[in-house]
Amino acid sequence: MTKSSRRKNHKSITLLFILLCTLVQCKKKISIDPQTFSSWFIDPSEKFDPCFNSITKEIADTLIETIRKKSRTGIFVETLYDTANTSYSLGVRTPGHLKADTSYPLIIYLHGGTGTKVNTKGEKAFEMLSPLADSMQLFLASPSASATTRWWDPSGMSRILQTLRFMTLHYRIDNSKVFLAGVSDGATGCWATANLMNGPFAGFFAISGYGGMLPMTGMQLYPENLMQRPIYNVNAGHDRLYPLEIVNRFLQYMIESGVQVTSKIYPEQDHGFDYREQEFGTLCNYIRTWSKPVFNGINFRFVSNFPNFPDNIFQWSITNQTGATCNIYSNQDTISVNIKGLQSLIFRSPVPGNRFWVKIDQMPPRKISPYMPDNLEYLQLIKHSCFPEFSTVNLLKLKL
């Protein structure tokens, strides 16, 4: 054997050894334990271990069921870590008796007074709404914000989504009955979430806040996004932070723009929620009657540098950071897709079927089949959707 042949043979053996080691390492990781799966699902980062590719839907369902069986009940505080790896407190209250075959509504509550350095204000913040849990079976969860992580900042909005993933992973949450409520700064956070992340929510309860301040923080408001969910907005007549004249002018503009705003004023009250006893009946009624709307189309404007979680769009690639939009609707047997600034997207069809006629912008309609994601992409989709019970029915993938 020549020296060159020996060198090639040695190189081949080395590459084979590296490949075998990699396979052995991945084989070890294939047997993912519930804690590893839980950490990955809740972690706000997009880091993804390629060895997760071996986790099928069946394996994921088994892991989720194991996690739920061991989940705590009652009232407790959980510590989570955000996008900057900063720890913050999450307060949780579960229903008194959980039935294994029943899913329950969830209210995520956003506290006010975010201008502090502490990341623990959410520990007991949910107690503001505890009387709701005394009168109906539901979950309450309250994350923490701070001066560097306000609810309308990308990092604060990520904490809202992280809270939702924590709750849906550990408990059977009714995905048609997830609500966001907030007082003062928390109310402004509700408007921010309705603007950019309305997809997982059925409606918003914004109390003693002012959504009109968001453009001053760098977030442009878009009525086409806001109009997709109902917003119950409550303010007080003696509120010195947000005078009624300014608030009413903003709300009138929103209503004239098509946003589903129901407004209530307490003329003799101050800033805060001291009048909450008078509001619990109304809130209970909205929780019972509001549900995530039946899907019949998509109309969304993406906003760069913020989390975007539109309804029924689960993955996308943006080419125009300043003006990406997507409008999808059904016209008899054809799905019309009008997009700007997007290169690809995975979305759910507004009409059922085994084959779909899709018309993209001014192009002729073409027939495409439902998209079936592989194991790795399925896991990415359930994490993005924030619901482990994510359905792949009627998914379509477009590359433009």
C-alpha cells in the first residue's frame, strides 16, 4: 500500500470514527427526559438540538403527559429565565380540582408599576383577579416585568409568551379561552399584545391604561391587527396619569378604524383597580362568552424587532423589514394569498380539503397538497404556536 493510499485510508477511518461518535452521542440524546423537553419548550430562545429530530409526535405526546402528571397544583411561584437569561417570578393559581379529561380557561395577568428594578412583582399579582377563580374554574398566571423589561418591550412580550408556554405545557388549557388582562402598565401591555401577538388569545382586558402611548415607545399600532380580537377597556375619571380626554380620543379613533373596543368609564374613581369588585361579574361574562374566533382568513402586518404571533401563521421568512404584510382569504374553492415582504410561510388553510387551489397575488391558481412537517419542524411549530396539542390539519407551505 502506497503512502498516499495509507493516508486516504486513515482519513476514511477517522471520518467514520467521528460519524460513529456523533451517532452515539445523538443516540444518547434521543431518549429525551421530560425535564429536558420542558426546558426546551419554555425557553424563549430559538436554539434547537438537532437530535430532537428523533422525537416523533407520539413521543412528544408521551413526554407532555408525563410532565402534566407531575405538575404542581394550588398556589405557587415558579422561576423562569427570559431572553437575556434574567430570572423572573411567575405566580400561578390552578383550579382546586383538575379533571384529567377537561381543559380550562387561562388568564395571564400583567401587573402595573413596571418602572422598578425587581423581577418579582408577579409572585402575587394574580391575586388581583383571584375572586374570578373563586366563582369559576380557571387558571391564573402572572409574570413579572421591570424597568428594563416592560410589557411592550420585545423582552417583556417574550415573557408573556413564555408564561403561556409554561401553562399550556403543564396543564390542559382550553386553547379557545386564553385571555390577557392588565392594570396600568399591564393594560398598555394588553394593547401591545393585541397589536402583535393576538394569535393565541381570545380577548384582552385593559384596565387603567393607555394604548395610545405605544407609538411613543417605538411600536406602531395597526388597526388591521388590533381588530382581530375584542378589547374591553376600562378607565377612571380621576386618573391623573391618563386623562379621559386623551384616552377617549384614542379609543374613538380605534373604534372608527374597526377595532372591537368596548369601553367603560368610572367617573369618580382614580388610577388603579379599586373598583374591581364591581367588574368581576362583567369579566366572568366575557370569559364565558368570548372565544378565539372561528378561522376564516388572515390579515396581518408584521412589525420588525418585535415578537410577531399572528393567527394561523406559524412560520415565515421576511425579506422586507419595514412593510411585510399578509392577507389570506377563501374565494369559493380558491385560497387567495396577497403578500408583501415575505419569502415563505407556513399557514393553516381557511378551508378544509385534501388538495387546495391557491392563487398568489396576480399569478394563476395552482393546486397544492397539505404540508406534512417532519419531526423537527413539527416540534418547532408546536413551540411557536405555544400549544403542545398543535394540529397539522390543513397546513400549507408556500415558497415565493
